[in-house]
Amino acid sequence: MPAPAPDPPEVEQLLAGGPAAAGELIARHLPLIRQTVEFRMDRLLRARVDPEDVAQEAALRIAGRLPDFLARRPMPFHLWARR
């Protein structure tokens, strides 16, 4: 299995840019987060919970866990964010 592609240079710059840049990084990945939530969310649950709310909650959790990611860098950011 091939290794995952590294983060593009603009993502690397945002990862190194501090809190304001981290917000921009997460905002750029929000469409991917929304898409992942919509794909994985059961239709019965979707009737009670808005996928956009789930995506926003996921973005907040990503922001809270970002310092751990930056310390370890276990994988490219886009893969880590989808977890």
C-alpha cells in the first residue's frame, strides 16, 4: 500500500502559522468534513440531527485536538481531520 500524499505546501504554512491560521485551515477543510458526515450519517438520524451541526461540532473537536496533532504529526492533516 502506498504511503499517503503529504500535505500541500499551503496546508504546511497554515499548520505553522499559529491560531489564526489554524482557524483558516479548519475552515478550508469544513466542506470535506461536511461531505464525510453526510456520507456516513444514517438517514433516520439525519431526520433528527442536522448534518451541518455535526460538521460544526467536528470542526470544534479538531480545533481542540490540533495541538496534539502538531506535536506528533502522525499523518497528513486531511486524513487526521477525517478521523
